[in-house]
Amino acid sequence: MNHKSTSPISAIPYLRMLAIALTLIFSACSFAQEPPLIPRKVFDAPAEHDFLTVSANGKTIAYTAPSEQGVANVWIEDLATHKKRMVTRAGHRGIGEYEWAYDNEHLLYQSDENGNEDFHLYSVDLTSGAIRDLTPFLGVRAEQTLLAPSRPDEVLVSMNLRDAKVFDVYRVNLQSGATVLDAQNPGDVIGWTADANLVVRAVTAFNDNLETVVRVRDSGKAQWRDLLTIPFEQAPFLGQVNGGNIVVGFSQDGKKLVVGSSKGSATNRLVELDTATGKELRVLASDPQADLWQNFARSFVLLRDPRDNHVQAAAFDYMKPEWRAVDPAVAADLKYLASLQPGVFLVSTQDMSGNKWAIWYFTDNGPTSFYLYDRPAHKAQLLFQDRPQLVQYKLAEMRPMTIPARDGFKLVSYLTLPPGKEAKGLPLVLSVHGGPWARDEWGFEPMEQMLANRGYAVLQVNYRASIINVPYMNAANEKIGTLTDDDLTDAVKWAIKEGIADPKRIAVMGGSFGGYSVLRALSLHPDIYACGVDVVGPADLATLMNSIPDYWKPVKKRWLRRIGDVTTNQALNEKLSPLYHAADIHVPLLIGHGQFDPRVKLSQSEKIVETIRKNGGKVTFVVYSDEGHGFVRPENNLDFDGRTEEFLHGCLGGRFEPWQKVPESTAEVK
């Protein structure tokens, strides 16, 4: 009889094999709890439907959807016959924003060339199919568009045609394309507002004292006069390029003006002013913690009656957007719409009767849904979703929370955890928003969802300077890059202390100012971060300030007031700019940049890549020859996201779908 298997010595290999087998079984069980790997193309494919609107006469809806070539274009559908057709012909870069003209015969949209941000305004004649460039001027940017039901054949558009540094208003006839100068910019106007007769009668300006000023005039020929002046430290911030237009609009009789004002308030409120005296007549809506909600175009998210333009409701965004009824007549509508599904909604458009509303419905862990609301019937019909394929996958919840900074300041933040995993010892990606005068907000984030699916915890932090409320934004003045970095560091240390994050597996990623934060974090905290991903991040702040487009000049002084004058103080610039600390970046770095970026020039990334490599650092540098400040084309997003997945797997060990060459991507590794 063979007794070898019972001897203490010969039993050791058997026990080892048993232990390995049990480990594999338990690992397999653990892995089985994880959701399947969601294909990258699910997150990066063009939306099947997006940007739903309804025409002024209520007979037609419009939306964006892919062409046969997979490029986002505008489609229309007749609500009576349900016949649909594509009415634009974008063949390379997709169309996002568009709007209906009040004649119901034209759609308007903007488009630029390879991300250079010299946007032109185009009209589509829905009868003939003709597409006309309404602003066919080389090197000129079309910005604001203003429309009114009383002048359905006209559009007002602001352009820097006369002077590259400022935007005047031009009146354009939609039938003939004829263009005439309508209102000339005195040099400090950054936003225009027309009355019910499509006459420019209010502006938002930045004066030499850096105050925000609302000016009005009694007619198109009358003199301008200051109606409201808000000190720099009290003024709200809308948008990065022009600082934003805080004027909402006139009453039908032109005697009252609604504005978003934070004068004497910690938050941006919706107030009504007397246009004769500037007296604040009443506060229409406010929130003790949050500013008015801003949409992707950095305009206030409001509900307004199309018949007389009065504000019906306003939304405020602290951790999640919340609606406040201004007109009691819509309270029941808001309650009903909030009950449709979990999440947050907005009304993109109404028809002129106010009976049909186009509704966008957002959630954090599923597709955006689009409804057509029949107000008299008090019933909403689901038309479509942007990415319906998402419903078959288990997606992560985005958890709103506040995280204490070292001085006790409460940082509004969002934590996304991988489904099926305990929030303990996870690899963590700190995802930093741009701006810095912007914010992260609750909702579906394709990149964050992809990372969570790959096994990462994702932390998004609204560091001081974020536009939560006025004190929150001002808290980082003259401390941009230092206090903002401290806030991000404190949030990561919180995640480590709470046991959520594995301290040896932490990455930082972001775009624009978020990319700057990546470069700064890797140079200052090599003990915290294992790697970083930077998209179009500035490496030298003085170079950034000195090379911004001419039309940003009106807000440049404000930026320098908040950052510090890096253009004249080289010592400050060298302290804050990652380029001068690039020798300290030794962990792996992935950089993506658009060749035609008008804000952060390609040379910024080229210089820091050269410096890092010269000092023995490891950096992968990818340039896209048809992109600007960020990536718009789905093929380029698919390419860079694939590279990001493999990169993070290499330094953090998460799951990944191997990168594959994307045929239509213009990526070039340099």
C-alpha cells in the first residue's frame, strides 16, 4: 500500500494545492458579484436621441440623432403624421445645441472648425432644405442669439466682427440673410438682452472696477443708464469665456426686469427690478445654500411662460437641483413631473400656447429620458432615451455628500462606488472638474460610470472656487492652485481615513483646470498619487493668460484678480505653474490635447512633456488633429478612453477593455 499521501511531508503540496483551489473559488465568487464589463462603446457612442425641443406652433418636435455615418445631426418629426427626417448635414463634427425660430420654418445652430471655437451661426430652411451660414466671416465668432415671437423672421446675433475683442449685436433676416449692425459694444458689455419687440434694451457689463453692471435704456435710440451695480466679491459667475449674462428678461410691458442677483446675498437669487429706478421690487425665488442652477450653456435653468415671458419656476443646485414654483399655477405640474421617475428634470421648450412642454429627465445611473408633456391633460409621454442600451447594465449610484477640509470648510462632493463591491480598500480615481469657476453636479457621467464598472471608486470634489454659492466661489480668491489643491488633497485623505481608498492605488484625472490640477498634484504629492491623466491642462498660467483669444480680454482682469497677477509676477507664476515643477513628476502620466485648442495652446503640453521626459519621467502624449479644448468627436473619445482604461489598469490594477485602434480617430502619439 502506498502511504506517501499520509506522511506529514508529502501532505504539504496537497495542502498548498487545496489552499490555492479554495482561493480561486473564493476569488471567482467575488468576481461573480461584479457586474459584467460594459463595452466602452456603450459610453462613447453618439446618443441615439438628444436635445428634444418642440416648435412654437406645437406641431413638430426636433432632436439630435446620428446620421447614417454616425454623426449627430438635427432631426424633426411631425407630431400628427410621425414622419421624421434629418434636416442638417454635419459630416464630421456633430451638432449639439440648436433652437427653433419663431416662424416655425427655420432651425438655428452653431458650428466651428475642428474645435477652434470660431462658431458660425447657421439656419436651416425646413421647407427647401437650404442651409445658410448667417455669419460667414473668417475668424469671427458668433455668440449670443436673441429671438422674439413678435419678429419671427429675424434673429439678433452677437459677433466680434467690428472689433475682435468685443461683441456687437447684428440683426439678421432669416429669409434673405441680410445683416445690419444693431447695437455697438462700448467695450465692456459681455451679455445682451432684448425686450418683447426684439429691441436690445439691457446689457450685462464688467466695468473698470470689476463690478458687474446691469444697464438699460428706454428704447433702441435712448441713452444707456446703470440700473444695478454688484461689487466684484458679490457678483455671480456664469461661464468661462464671457463671464455670463445675469439678465433674464423684461416684463411684457417693459417696466420690470428680472435678473439673477447676489447683491447683498450669499446666493444668486432671482429678483425683479423696476426698470425706471432700479429698485428691487421682490425676490421671485431663492435658496439659502445654492445659486440658481446653470445649464450646459451657463444660462439659468428656468421655466417661463411663452405667452408673456414671465418666470413660472426656477431651479437651485446645491447637491442636486431642486425646483421652486414662482407662479402657483405650475406647482401641480412640477409635482407631477417630479413623480415620473427618480432624478432631475428640466423643461427645454414650450409651444406658444404653453400646452406642450419638452422635458429632459436626468438620473445618475441610467439614460436621459425625453418626454412630451401635455399640460391640459396633465400627462407626459416618454418619447425616447439617449442611450437606451444602458438599462441592461447595472450602473453605479452617485452619492452626494459634504467632506470636511482641514479648516472645517464643507466641500460639496460626489462619490461613485463600483456596483457589487464593498466600499473598502478600493483603487480610487480623483476626478477634478475644470474651470475653476465651474462645478461638478449630480447626474449621469459616462467616464465616472465606466471607471466604476472597472472597479474604481470615483471621487468628485467641488473645491473652493466652484460655483456653489458666492462665498464658496470667493473662498479661493488669490489662492487658486494652493487652496484648491489643499481641498482636493483633504478629500483624498478623507477617503483613505474612511477606509474607502487603498492609499497605494490612487490616481488623479481631469480636463482644463482639472488637467492643471493633475499636473500640480503629481508634482506636489508624489506620495499620494500613483499616476495621472491630464486633458488640455495648462502648464504655465502666465502663458495661458497671455495667449487667450482677444474676445476673452473683458474678463481677463477678473481672472487675474482671482488667481493673482501671474503675468507680471513671475515668482508667483513659477510657484503656481506646474511647468516649473515638472522635474518632480515621476509617476506615470497620460496627456491628451487637441491640436486647435484656442484656450490652452498645444505648446503648453508639448513643453511639459519635454521637461518631464528630460528628467526621466514617464509620459504618454496623445494629440488629436481635429479637436480643440476637449474632445467632441465620439471616435476620439473612444480612443482616449481606451488609452485611459489601459493606463489606469497599469498603475492601479482595475479591470479594463483592451485599447484598440479606432479607424476614424485622429489620435497621434508623440
